[in-house]
Amino acid sequence: MKTIDDLQCEGKTVLVRVDVNAPVTDGVAGDSPRFKEAAETIRELAGKKARVVVLAHQGRAGDADFIPLKQHAELLSKHTRKRVKYVDDLFGSKALSEIGRLKPGKILLLENTRFYAEETLAAPPEKLAQTIFVKTLASHAQAFVNDAFSAAHRGQASLVGFPELLPSYAGRVMAREYAAISKVAGAMERPVVFILGGAKPDDCFKLLKYAAENNKADYLLTSGVIGELCLIAEGKDMGAKRQWLEEKGYAKILPELEAFVKKHGAKIKTPVDFAYKDSDGIRAETDSAAGAPVFDIGSRTAKGYAEIIRRSRAVYFKGPVGAYEQPQFESGTRIVLKAIESSHAFSLMGGGHTMNALEKFGINKKKIGHVSTAGGAVIAFLSGEKLPAIEALEKSAQKTY
Ligand code: 3PG
């Protein structure tokens, strides 16, 4: 694939897809290392006098973090040390007139791509290239740069549609991350431990299946939503949490997960204790998740997981293992990350929340093999899948426009 080293961008309007999908608390988008990473390519292109039009998504429809990108423009301004102007439109007249006015070296951030139905249309790249969204923006630009490695496993319009119509290039993050992941994925020494947590159980289940069925890992330590689903699959009572899992649509994998846990149970570890908030709002621990909503693994689970990590030679961490943003529920994630930091295992980790947790707990990144901005994209790659955004860039490199 081509990179921005191959792009003569001076005076050109360049669409730059980044991934600054950030943690959102009470409507406030938190700063995250993804902003710093994304700033590199944006700043470089602006420095080379391109007219930089940035595209990004935030959250998923229906979730509390599905918000406009106004705050993201402020955070990108901070990290690029240049003004990033925001427009609350993606391909309507407001957006197009801002693009038309953009001077060389200036940066514009368009609205959350997922606010528009065409972005998440399930269709192949050739079809997505024919959406009004992609066709309109492509007709106002001369090149497309994809720097959203952490969204590279999504075949969405803003990621795979533009390379059908515009010469396309990998940004710095995309090129660096893809090279690093390709290098490490095949070279993991045994025993290999995967630690899976966070709030995206579908991605985690995909990796669990691939790892177990292809003997890619020796221990599969679960936590977060996938941990809760595995516990149900083992026949444990999760109390009211089960209803929440059903409402969120996460429980739909349960029938398949039950069969999977029966077959591969020996490798799968689930939490044996949990932390919850007692009536005074203070952390308390319990052996059963049936009584109260749980927010972290308990201390016995954390100790057990840390012990397995210490004996391993390679670790992949897709965390966090609990609601680490809240001080009373940070200890599970802290203990697991500290165990990885002090182990001799080669470690690979990723995801927006993981990067934030590394900062929060002061983990020495030199002790970590590779820290990726990506969670799901790394999972997809480790699961043996092709990444649609990478395929689109590779196809573009062979194409004449
Ligand atoms: C991420 O945060 O992993 C990426 O931005 C992809 O987000 P998604 O899982 O909502 O597609």
C-alpha cells in the first residue's frame, strides 16, 4: 500500500480518516492517546500545505457516547497545535461551503460520520463508493488518507468507499501500526495468554473462538462483558446483569458461547470474585455476581490472573478488566497491567481504554512489546481476518484513477 510519503499534497484537498473514538463521561469526551497519534498525520499534511478535511466517528447509535465531534476538534487543535475548525455537517451545503473556503495548510473536522445512515450501510466497497456521502465528498477532494488503524476492521463507507474513487494512502499511524502488528502476530512464544475484557463481547468472542480452535493461546482470561457472558454460559447466576446484557443485545451469542465453553472450558478462566458498590458507595467484594451490579474483578481473581501472566511468554491484553475510570474499581485493571509490566513475557495490547489505563497507572511503555491504538482491529487481525480498510488501501495502490 502507498503511504503519505507517496502523496504530493500541496494545494490539494485531502480527506483524512482518523480514529479518535474516545471515552465519554457525562457527555464529555476525554482526551486520549488517539488524539495525539492522529495529530501527527494531520499536522504533517497541513504543514505540507494540503487543505485537510478530517473524518471521524464517535460511539455507536443508541449509546451514551454517540456525540457530535465539537469537543474532538478542540482536542485535535490541542494536539496538532493548529486550529482545527469543526462543522456540524458531513456532506451537506454547510460542510461543502466550509471545504470550498479552506485554505492550504488549514484543517477542518466534519461531523460524526455515524450520524449519517450511509456510513454503516452493510455493502461492499464498490456500493459504498456510490453513496451520496462518499460520492459528494470525493468530488470535492483529490486524495484520501486513511489513518484510522483502530477502525480498520470495519468495512464502513468512510473507511472503504473513498479508495474506490480517490488515490489513497496510509497515514503515519496506519502504516506504523500495520507493520508492527504484522511482525508480532506470528511470533508469539508459548505459553500464550489472552486477557479479554472491555465492552465489546462480539470482538472478544471472535478471538476466543479462533484462539481455541487453532491452538493460538494456552490461557484465555476473561473479564468485562465477555467475562459475564462466559459465566452465564458456565451456568452461573448473574442476577439483574443478565437483563442488561439482553437489553444491549449482547446475550445473543449465548447459545453458541455455551457450546464453546463446554468444549474449550479448560483454557477459559472466568472471574471467581467481583467488586461492587455497597450501600455507602464503597468498594466491597463478593463471590457471587447475582446480588448487585459488579464493576471490577475481585482481588482473588486479579491475583490468579497475575500469577498466570507471570508464567507466560507472550501476553495479549484487550482490557480493561473493570470500570478502571472509577477509583474504587481500578484495582483489577491495575494489578493485571502491573503483572504484565513486571513479567518477562512479550506483550501486545491495544484499545482506546487500554491506552488510557496505561497512562493512568503509570505503566512503563518500554516494558510493553507493542501498544496499539486499536482494540477490535488487532483482535480481528489476530483472529486471522483480513482488515477491510487495509484491503481497500492495497487495492487503491494497484489502481489508476
Ligand atoms: C474502536 O474504538 O475500537 C474503533 O473506533 C471502532 O469502534 P466500533 O467498535 O464502534 O466500530
